[in-house]
Amino acid sequence: MAVKNRSEINIKVALDENKVPEEIFWSADDGDIENMEAKAAFISLWDSSTKDTYKIHLWTKEMPLNEMKQFYHQMLLSMAESFHTATGDDKMTATMKDFIDYYAEKMGVK
């Protein structure tokens, strides 16, 4: 199948002297998004040749703890929804959402 379009996503991270992120900015050329600031990023890439996931998990020094808890809650919900879209597995998706509800209750987010 021929490639019809390409899209590029760029992430720029400003680090302090200890290589701790101070700023995160991202851009996406197909959405006309330029230099959007973020306090955290969680990116996973699947390598089918090694059957391993490469992960980029970043957050700035200024990311408040309550926002980090909410960020994880939203990521977990997104993963459950994506899992359902990819697999159609209603039962496991419901199990995942049960855990996410438990997480939200324990972390005080929703």
C-alpha cells in the first residue's frame, strides 16, 4: 500500500543541569499545532521485532502532584478505550475500567 500522507510530531524538552525537564513543548504539522506547552508526556512505541515497548515518560519540575494523579487517570481511561477499539474485548475493558474507578477513588480524582 502506498503512503498517501505523512505527519510529523515534534517534542522539545528543555533540561536543567541535572537533565531534569523544565519545559516541554510539542508541535504537529497536520493539526497546525505549534509550540504547545505540556507539563508531562507519556509515549510508548511498540517494536515488533524485539516484542518490546520503548517508553518516553517525561514531566517537568512544575507538574503538581494532583495534576499528575489526574494525568494518570486520564491516560488509564484512554488506554482502556484504545484497548477496546483495538480488540473489541468487552470483558477485559470492563475489568480495566473497574480498576480505573478504584484508582480514581483512592487518588481522589474524577
